[in-house]
Amino acid sequence: MSVQIIDARGLKCPQPILKITANAIKMKSGDILEITADCATFENDLRDWCSRSKKMLMWVREEAGAKKAQIQF
């Protein structure tokens, strides 16, 4: 199991989700993707992406004016 980290602060919708999608093809079962973004719609977009992709959203929290989340593949 590996942990990949994406810093998408400063990117506007849909760029943070596009970064997740681009990294998803490299992820193996059990891997964790941690992403930080400050886009206003990020949390909703992320929840929708996880639901459509059947990936587990482990948590989302506010951190220094941005949202940080972990997705398990």
C-alpha cells in the first residue's frame, strides 16, 4: 500500500478532480490518495467522483483554509 499526495491548492474546478482522475490510473487496490484543494466546490465534486468511481472517501477535513481528503482505492 502506498500513499500519493496531491496539492491542488490554487486550482479551480474541475482541475482538482482531473488531477485525481489522472492519478487514479496509477493506483493499486488499497493505495491511498491524499489531496488538498481550496476550490469552493471541491468537497461536493470529490464526493460525487468517489461515488461514481466506487472509491472509498475516508475523510474530508478543513485545514488551513483548504479541504484535505483521503481516498482509498
